[in-house]
Amino acid sequence: MSSQVTDDGRSVADARPARDGDRAQYGVCAFLALLGTAVIVDGLGIPHLTSSTDPVGPRAVPVILGVLLLVAAAVYAVDVARGGRGEPEAGEDVDLSQGGDWRTVLLLIAAFVVNAVLIERLGWVISGALLFWGTAFALGNRHYVRSLLIAVTLSLTTFYAFAIGLGVNLPAGVLQGIL
């Protein structure tokens, strides 16, 4: 029995998509469907209030987003069932033979956890500076003093942008009365 060969050197059997699809992608479909259902249920729990300036009310956006998530889940499930697969990463700066950089991921998680734990006690300016500095460190920046100066500038800028520009008061923490 001879096998047919395509232009790129693969056999016809290798060129056909798998009939069962990538079953792991069905988990993504299920997650999208659950998320869409949760958004719809939560959106329907909002009291239906309308006014002359807002005849639609606050329910519309969550319900529309939930329906769109359900539609995306269904379309994606059909695509996976038909054998659709995402194209592998082809970027020149990505080495697919190497595993994930778990050290960087864990350092980023640590920076976010430290921020979440310290934001009420120390305030946004200090915890935000630690977050920005820790993120730069985790991503490979080794200019410690420059990174710290940029981190403090970013946290102060965002603190005042939220306070003055948006009217949202971020926690001042130990700097209460100084800022």
C-alpha cells in the first residue's frame, strides 16, 4: 500500500487535522461558557433602573457581554470539533525548545502578592513603588537605583492621577497627611 505525499513532504494522513481535535481546548470553551453564564446571571441580578437619560439601564452591558462570551465559546467549540488548531508561535525571539521561565513568573507573582498585602498598611505610593520595582527586577532590569527612582515616580504619578484626575482616593497608608 503506497502513501501519497504532499508538496511539503508530509504524507496525506499527516496533513489532515486530527478528527478528535485538541481536547484541552474544550476546557477553554467550557471556561468561556461558564464565565458568560456567570456574567449573565450577575447582570440579571442588577436592579432594572431606567431614566430619561439612560433608557437602557445598567443591565444591558453585562448581559450583552455574557451572550458574546457564550457565542465565542460555541464558535470556538465548533472550530475545535472541526480540527481547528492555533498556529504555533513563530516569533524569532521565542525558543520553543526551552521550558517556561518559572523564576520570572514566581517573582512577578511575589511582587503582586506583596503589593496586595502591603497596600492598606503602607499605602499605594510605597506598595506601588515596590510593585513597579519588583516587576522590573523580575523582568531582568538590574539598574536598581534607576529602577527605584522610576518606580517611585510612577507610583506618585498614578496616586495623584487617580486622586486629582479621577477623584479616586488610593490608600495613603503611612504617608497619610504628607501626600
